[in-house]
Amino acid sequence: MTIKPGEIAIVGAAETTKLGAIPDMAQIMLHADAALNAMADAGLKPSDIDGVACVGQMMPQQVAHYLGITPKWVDGTGVGGCSFMLHVRHAAAAIHAGYAKTILITHGESGKSRINPIPRPPEPQSLNGQFEAPFGPMGPPTLFPIPVLRYMKKFGVTHEQMAMVAVVQREWAAKNPRAAFKDPITVADVLNSKMIAYPFRLLQCCLVTDGGGALILTSSERAKDFPSKPCYILGSGESVETTMVSQMEDFTSSRAFRVAGPEAFRSAGIKHSDVDHLMIYDAFAHLPMYGLEDLGFVGRGEAKDFIWEGNTRPGAKLPLNTNGGGLSYTHTGMYGMFALQESVRQVRGTAAAQVPGVKTSVAHGVGGMFSASGTVILSNQQP
């Protein structure tokens, strides 16, 4: 089953009305707020939706019931923060196959306020519980340093170069009124911030916020009938590796990135030089470096210099993470939805830090500690 580039389009996109601390909204309410905002963007009502996808602590049946939707197709694929990229890919396939006509993808997470979170009991019988947790690492801040230290040593990445990622993200965030942090920072500020887990300092770690987002997909034939400018899906890719960071094939590269990214480019039929705008999931400062290299925008070990020399900052040749990213914009715990939202805004021409002349945007996500990846390529031009 081959989906042609531009056959499916995003016709509705919105985030929750507020981002940051939202202590008066449970997670299902965040899903609903984002969904209703996306429906308003598309000029739709719940009865117009016949497909639902979501992930996390809310299952598709909960979201569908809460919104009054009777779906013909559902997807609860959960592979971490890039799950939404996979949902877009799966929804496009479902529309192509005729399983649904109008699909809603939602995200809502009370990452900061922790309103009604479902407890996650330890799983000592799992691979991670047996072979990683007993040795002390607990969560991304202590697991990600394992590959990062190898990456820094192999390619000679300095602490200053790693800090520059956060500095450039903040430059973009300064242009975005909804960003959590907008004040300029320097490399020295980053390196003087609190040590969290070597080599990561506080300003190299993602925010913890509440919020959500939603997307609505349909066929390109129908897309022209909607009020908002359609964002055509040119291509997509997905892959997984291992849930145990210690068992990565290569600490200096993500195998899931190397599969998902090239597959998206192959299916879209575009070259790297065709990309006007790039979003790379940046929960921690190293991820844009891995993404630039594994997706083929630069060679192995070249990302440190590419970012240091200013190639991703405002006005440069490859605008990267233009909303401020997970380091300065927002990060609910699963950031992939927000990367997609910014790609949509850029190709629509409605972003707060709008890049002139954007036609094609790539949104690339990670799940877990490099355990999964999804890539989606969007354009305002239908091939």
C-alpha cells in the first residue's frame, strides 16, 4: 500500500489554550481542550470525526467517550514522546485504506501539576528493571548521559558546544510569547546552572509543564474545503531499537533515527536541500546533535560545529526548533506533539517566530532513551 506524497493533509491543528502550570485541568480535560481547539481550527464538530488516536495515561476509548465521538478507527500506539509522529503516519495509512475519513490525534499531559496521574508501579521483572535500574539510573536525566558521554568523547564535543544548543533554543523562544522561558542566556549561564547528572546541567534539561495539542487529518481531496490552510504530508517514517539505553547498537548514533528519517525522505521524494525548516525533539541538549547527524543534514561528528557556528539560529540557513523547543518552550513529558504543531504553523505561515518562505518542514521525534523514533515531512505545496 503506497501513499502518494501529499495524498493526506492536516486540516486542523491547535494546542491547549494554556501551557505551563494548569492545576485546574485533569489530563482528560487537556486532551479535550486541545481537541476542541483543533476542531474549531478545522470548522468541525465531534460528530464529524470518525477516527481517534492518543497515547499515555488516556486511552482512545476514554478520549472518544469524553468528546462524544463514535470512531471507526482507533490507535493507541505508545512508544514514548514520538508516538504522535507514528499516529500521523498510521492515520494517513488508515485514510488511504478507507478505514476512516477524518482522524483526530490528541495529547494532554499534566506533567507539572500531576493532576490525576495514573501511578506507574515499578516493574522489576522487566528488562530495564533487571539490568539497568539496580545500578542506579532513574529516568532520562541519568540514563541519557550514558550514550552522551561516549558521543562527546568520540567526536571531541566540548561542554561549551553542548551548551550552545540551549543558547540557540532560547534565541528562538525569545520570539515566542507562549514560551516558558524567553530571557537570553549565554554559554556561561548554561555551564553555571545547577548540575543535574553529568554532563547535563539544568539549562540543558527539558522543562516540566502541563499542556497538550491535537491534529486533524483527512484526504487532500477534502482538505481544500476546510477553512485553514492544509499541510500536506509528503512522507513519514518510524522505527524502534531497544528500551534499554545500555543495549544501544551504537552510543553515538540512534538506529531508530537512521531508519525513520531516511524512510521519511524516501517516501516524500525530497532531498535535504529541499527542507526549509526543521524540528528535532530536544528534551535534552544532545538530541538536536544526534538528529542532525542521523537524518543526514551533516556528517558524523559535525553537528557540534554546525550549531556552534550559528547555522540553526534565527536568520540562518537551517532554522531548527523555532518554537524554543523542549528546553525553552514547553515539555509535558511527551514533546512530539509540540514539534508537529510548530511544523504545521511554519508551513501555514502563522508561527510566532515565522521563517520566511517555508514550504517544507521536517518534524523528527524520539521516544524513550533512543528506543523509538518517528519522522513526518509536511509541506504547503501539494506535489
